[in-house]
Amino acid sequence: MQSFSAKHFNKKFKTEHIDAEYSLYPLERIEDFPALTESHDFTGMNVTIPYKSAVIPYLSELDETAKEIGAVNVIRFMPDGRSRGYNTDALGFMDSIRPLLRETDRKALILGTGGAAKACHYGLKKLGLEPTYVSRTPKAGQLSYNELQLNEYQVIVNCTPLGMFPETEKFAPIPYEQLTQAQFLFDCIYNPEETVFLRQGRMHGCRTMNGNGMLMGQAKAAWRIWNEE
């Protein structure tokens, strides 16, 4: 996400002759966020894991989608000093998976419970599916990995960083042997293009998709937000 955004937006600035620069600002802790924004004249910002929910208390306001999801991946800084949080992950996710969904896709598993998982949960509900979170430390209404029965679910979405470059050998601990051709596996990770999670799905005949389309979709939506009058 971080390296993609810098390359994507800096290229766009150059192509459209815009005097701006997209830079990366890794934070050791979210408490450093106010000092960062006070020391720079930001127009907009992306927020990535693990701060998509933690950043919310530091913002002036949220748009309705971000408020409902409880996670922010785009911030717009207003001339009057206000900061407004948005969530474009959900839009990018919905636009990405919609073409591969079938009428028989009714129930979904979401691996992870972080900011990306919240956006995907929102998106799945908007698309008419019934999503359930899977967590290593499940709360009420969530499932643990050791109790999964995959035949009950048609869509499985990986919202964990397991398998992301450079630790590409890692994968979510689901019972892959239960997968069938009836299922659709989506991975929010885009690097590598095919994670172990997706490769296992392909080997079992599943529909598969990585997070590249979601990434491009959320970036286009972020651009529109930053350029609103």
C-alpha cells in the first residue's frame, strides 16, 4: 500500500503538472500523529495498518461511511484547520469483487478484525451477503480459526497481513482441504500477486482475486476527495 501510493500519486502529480509530493511518514505510535500534522502543511493523507481505527480520535470529523465502518484510510485537511476522515477501502472492495460474485454467494468469512476487515464487512453487507469475522481472539459473534467449517461459506476474504511481502510464506490458518469450486477467495494483499492463501484456493478450483483492484479503486476515490472544491 505505502510504496504503491507514493509511486501512483507522484506519477499523477507529474502527469497533471501539479506542484505536490506524496511522501511516506511511518509512525512508531499513533500518539505521534498530532506532531506530524502540525509540522507539515498536508492537503491529504492515506492511513494504513495498523492505524485505520486508532487515528479516528485525532480527526475533527468523519464522513458517514467512515463513521459506520469505524475505520479511516483517507484524510482530507481543510483550509480552516479541520481534518475529515473517509473510508474508500469499502468502495474499492465492492467495485472489485462485484463482477465475480454469484447469486449463490450468501455467507462470507472475514479473516481478521482490523480496519481493512471492517471495510470489507461493510462492503459485503452492502452487496447483500452475511459476513462473519474470524479472529485469533474472537469476541461475541465472531469465530475462531479452529472451529471453521468452510462448506457453510461461499466467500472468504483475507484481511490479515499474512502472506504480504516480504513474508510471503505465511498464510491464514484455515482448513484449506475443505475448499471447493463453489467458493470465492479474495485477498486484500496485492504484493505478491498470488499469496499462499490464493494459490491454495486456485488449486481447489475456487474463484480467486487479489487486492490490486481494491487498491486502485480506493486510490481513485481518494483522489476525488482530495480535489473536492
